[in-house]
Amino acid sequence: MIPLFRPSVTQAEIDEVVDTLKSGWWGLGPKTARFEQEFSAYVGVQHATAVNSGTAALHLALEALQLPPGEVIVPALTFASTALVALYTGHRPVFADVDPVTLNITAETVARVKTDKTRAIIPVHFGGRPVDLPPIEAFGLPIIEDCAHGMGTRTNGQHVGSRNIGCFSFHAVKNLATGDGGMISTNDDEIAHRLTPLRWVGIDKSTWHRAETRYGWDYQIETLGYKSHMNDLTASLGLVQLRRLDANNGRRREIVNRYSAELSDVSWLQLPARTEVDQDYSWHLYAVRTERRDDLVEWLLDHGVSAGVHYRPLYHHGILAEFGSAASAPVTEREWQRLVTLPLFPDMTDEEVTQVVDAIRAFPA
């Protein structure tokens, strides 16, 4: 069975992890600090704070804004974490509909649900395609970019997550994979300062930095924090994955180009929209659309090809049902029932791509 996703590992990742194991420093330490430095340089920001998941990144970023209770606008079509972090921080998630082509929220869909209680907006770069941010920024509200799909995506030469607070996921299936982990990017010195104690139960100095002094036991807890920091084993994978990111994303684009070329004449299948700047996208997902989604998923599985659906709308989940509905997000409701995510990962072979294409073309539409 061809998997939907598969992390790419080389001897370089193994060697880096072994080096950390032998060093005796497994927790929050020098590898994490180095990963933060190299990550911030890559994305083009002043600060990067490493945490233990993309969910934690979103949670702490919203917490660090210190906003009064209110509403946080998120896409109706995304992973649950984007909305759950609003609840974690005492806010009410509000679901904006998505654009029928990009599946991203837009200034227009945000304007439909924005109220005087809106405190922040969390746009998601769906599948790695960047949200058109300037019109949304014009609302003058704090923005947290959910970059879980967008590691390596650039728009107008600028990385996603560099204009506002950015939150990245390093889950095992992401473009930069560490098993789990996340990062918060920002150019705001005050936000970065708040994140240090927030990610580690309120402690004002990391163990690594305390170890460099004679009084390593001496620290203070002045604020409520969480057990959300990264560790050096995770960071070891991140360091190598970051160095390999551009090449891995390049391989993803090669696969996307083959899919788009070899499926372009399949009349019953809608392919992702392509533009002249696709080469700057990370292409985390390749999501096609068809009126016979469930039949196609079953067919692919029967032919040794995994298939996914990204995503069930947030208001379909019981815990989030009160915050939106199909009536308030008609595009989301229509399009999610047509979505099929095809396999896409850097180590996917040309033969596997051919198998996927052949299975789709043989589907009795």
C-alpha cells in the first residue's frame, strides 16, 4: 500500500540524533537553541521559539498576545487545533468560509463573520498555498499564521510566518518532520520574551543557560506557563530536516507536476489550481476533487493507494458544533464532500506515482 505520507530519513538524521544521545544532553539545550537560530535565519525573522507541537505553537502564540476574552476567526476547513486553541485561551472560535479555488480564508469571508468582539484572526495556508494576507491585515487585528502546511512556502519572495506571528508544525507527516514539534516565529521582541517562560512552566531561564553559571539551580517563576518546550533529540532531527527542506520540497513539486500533467485530461476530476508561482509553494497536500469522493477513495484503497480527506469541517465535530454550521460556510460544506488527498512525500518513487495515476485513470467514472 502506498502511504498518504511518509517521513524522509537519511543517515544524517540518524547521526545527529546519535550525537545528541552520546552528548548526555537530551532536554532543552544547545541543539534546540541552534535549531531556533537556523530556523529564524531560514524564515527571515528575529526570533524563533521551539515547542513540542504545532498545537502548542498556536496555543502559546495566542496566549502571548494577552488579548481580552472575545472571538478568534479561523477557517471552517482546517485541523481542529486551529480552533481548539481559541478555547484553551478563553476565546470563542468563529468559523470563516473558504475560497472555492484556494480553500483559504479571504478578507471577504473574514468580513462576513468579523464583529466588535473579534480579537484575532488565524489564517491557515491550506495545503501549502499562501493566504492573501495584506487584505486581511488591513482589518488591523492581530494575526497568527497557521503555517502547519507551509514550511518553505514563499510569496513575493517572503516566507510565510515572517509577516506576522507564525506557527509551524513538525509532526511526522509534515514537510519538515521531527516526529512531533513546532516553532513560533516573530519579529516582536516582547512576544518572544513572553514565550520563553510560557513554553516551560513559567521558568525564566532554560536549564542549558542556567548550566553555564555557578548557580544553575537559581530561577524564578513569575507567570503561568506550560510544559510545551522542545527537546534536543527532536531538535536534532529538525536541524537536518531544515537543511534538506528545499530539496524535499523540490521533489514534492516534481510529483505535483506529474500528477497535474498526467491527470489533466480526466474530465471528472478537478485538480488543484496552478499558478506561475507554484514553485514557491511547499505542496504539503495534493487535494483533488470529485463528485464521487467516497467511491474514488474505496477504489484507490482496493488498488494499493492510500487516500485522505482534508478536512471534515470543524462544525462537524461535536465539541465545535455550536460555533458554526453548514449554512454559515456553504463553500466549505460543498467542497469538503468532494476532496480527496493523494499520496505525496519526498521519497515517493516514480513507479509509485505511476501506480497512483494509473489507478485514477482506471476508475469507472
